[in-house]
Amino acid sequence: MSDTYLELVNSGVTASLAKKLGLPRPARLRRTDPSSVDRPLTPGPVLVLSDARATTEADTLAQGLLDWDLDVRRDSRLSDHERWGAVVVVLTGLEHPRDLAAPALELGSVLRGLAPGGRVVTLSRTSPAVVADPSGTDGSGDGAAPAVAAARHGVDGFLRSVAKELRAGATANGLVLADGVAVDAPSVRGGLRFLLSARSAFVDGQLLQVGTDGGTEPADWARPLAGTVAVVTGAARGIGAAVARVLARDGAHVIGVDVPAAGDSLSAVMNEVAGVALQLDITAEDAAERILAVARSRYGHLDVVVHNAGILRDKLLANMTPDRFEDLLAVNITAPLRMNETFARPGVLGGGAGAPRIISLASTSGIAGNRGQTNYGAAKAGIIGMTRALAGPVGRAGGTVNAVAPGFIETDMTARIPPLPRQIARWGSSLQQGGRPVDVAEAIAFLASPQAGGINGQTLRVCGQMLVGQ
């Protein structure tokens, strides 16, 4: 679906009129093409800043960025004709909230030089789970740990606030590294590349945790999924079809699953990506076994499972009927739970080029709730809970389990919303527009990739920093 308002405020006379009237003017976002490889990684040179104690780590990171043929600089001076394509701020040395002031103000001094569609990315450390007794009476120290926790957690609020201040399609996101994870670890570099690139167009104001040094860098960054086999449920249209296209573009063999009623659409999508169409009701008791049998008979293994299939049965709770509530739960959460009883067992996924990956579609409705969606909100929050619970056992087996939570995405479903509420929903994000199915697909493809092996149990929001939830 197209956003007519966005097109009008970015062209000709209507753009000038919107500016005079002070109307919201969302920018055209820098996106990838799902059928082709990346454009240049950034729209200009990359500036690397740091706090005073992270200089060495910033130097290491800057040196690594040179591998991607980027113009990387540690000096904030620009020539007249240049604009920053990205600013990376390494904040891994913070020990007190006051340590943030200098790098924050240095970032502020260069933001006017950020190119349209530019990126701000922070690298910081996770807050310690246990802090010292500030009184020192338990023998744990002089109370420095609470200051460290405050400084590290302060990055969250700082980063999200920066994201709300950016314009012209620029975004701000962060990677939060566990203690001991190096800034040049594969998943740090992989996450940084994703956030710098056009693949993260509708990811804004988000902090993604990298918990381990796990993961491997792909031989070909343009085709990181080469040789892997992925199944996508609900693949006949919308987000599912976009996921199938992006996974195939990135090198995966794709098995698309949908109900028999969507057979024609499913076949068309699978023919487009040279994939395998499987007509199947995912609520069937043996759905996982049937998917696995097709994957093994055709390719010998299955590496990636994308739980995308879902339905809507919206109604205010006072008017909700049992069939609306129960049918939605059966498709949106019970079916993935049942299938994961098979897919999450050690040795079931993997065996090919890719490590085991399970990625599920959550929603911002499962994070912040939504009027008329008590059933949907419960199911999507359940997806987040399922993801966290499976992360440990699947991680110990060498895999990952993550979720993606879309916000307002331009699909046939959202096109049925009346025009005024639909436009208001678009304006409810920092980017002042809806996302596209490809935006969700790019996030899923990243989490399926080998370089995301250190990211586990996370829910990545693809919502343009929607003004709900966290």
C-alpha cells in the first residue's frame, strides 16, 4: 500500500504548501530493494566518537569499519560539501552518568551535518544485575556499581531521545553489549552493519542486546544465508511474502507455508523465489513434522523457522465471543508453541550452512496493548514470553530464538482501516509514517543470519519508534 500523504508532501506545490502550513512532512526512507543487494552502506562518511575511557575500543571499531570500504573518521570536521552518513558513538567505558556529557554534546555538535537517511548508532554495556552496597557495609566496595548501572542505563533514555529529534529519515539505534563481548565480535559487527544500512529503515529508537561473542561473519555480506533452508508460515501475501523474497535474496532456500485457500497466491510467491510451496494448516497437530519432512526430503535439513502466520479477530472485550478469542489464540500462539516442541529439540534444526534460528512475529500490541485487541495483544505478548523461555535451551544447542515486533505496517489489512485513523496511526511514530512489509522482512533476515549468533531471546521492534510501549 502506498502512503498518498507522504508522496504529496514530498513533491511539487503540495510540498511547499505543507511546509507553509506546518504540516507533518515525513521523509522518503532509505530502503533496500528486496530483489537486489545493498546500495552503498551509508550515504556519506562515518564518524566514530567515544567516551574518554573507550578510546581504544573506538579505534578498534573504526579500524574494522574500513573492511567495508567506508570513509571512517575520528575527527568531526567536515568539508563544505560533505554530510555525515553515520555517527557511531562508543560508550562502553561509562562509569558515572557525568561521563556521558562530553560524548553526548560532541554528537550534538555534528547532528546538523547528518545526511538525509543518516544513522546514529551507540555501543554501550548492559547494566550490572547486582550492584554494590552503596554504604559499603556488605564489603562489596565503595558504592561505585550503582553509578555504573545509572550511567549504562542512562544511555537508553539518551538514545531514544536522540531518535525523536532526528529528521529527514535519519534514525538512532543502539547495540548493548554484555560485559566481555568485544566491539569487534561478529554479532556486534553484524548488528552495526544492519543498523547502518538501508535494511534498518523503519527500526528507530531501539536497543538490541548482544549477549555473547557468538556468531560468524558471512563470506558474502550480500548473501549471508547462502546454503541455508528456511520455512516461512503465512507466506502467501503481505509480510510473509516479503520475508520469503528477502530470505531468498540473501541466499536461502525457502519453503513457504499457507492454508489451502491461499494456494494460488502461495504458489505465485514461491515460483518467484524458486521456493517450495506447502499448503498446510499450521494448527494441525503434525504441522511441524510435515514441514520437517518436506525440508529434509528436498534439501536434507532445515535451519530457519519463521513463525509469521497470524489472524485478526478484533472486538472490544465486552463484545468478544469465545470463537473470536479462542480461534486467534489457536493460530497466533498455540500453533507456534506446538511446532516449537519439535523445532526447538536439539539436533532438529541445523545441519546445513546455517545454525538453528527460530524467529517469531510479535507486535507492538503485545508490548503496549491496543484497543479492541485483547486477544491479539495476549497472543503477541505470549510470543515474547515464548521467545525468552526458549532462548536458553536453544542457545545451549548453538542456535537462537528471537522475535520481531512490527508497528503500523502498510499491508492489505491496515488498508481497511478508515482513512483518518490510518493517517493518525502513521503519524504515531518518530518517522511519521507507516512501515512496509520489507522493513519487517529485513529485520527477520538479519536475525536469521550467521552474524546474529550472539543475539538471543530478544524482541526487535520495527515500528519507526512508535509512541507506545518502551
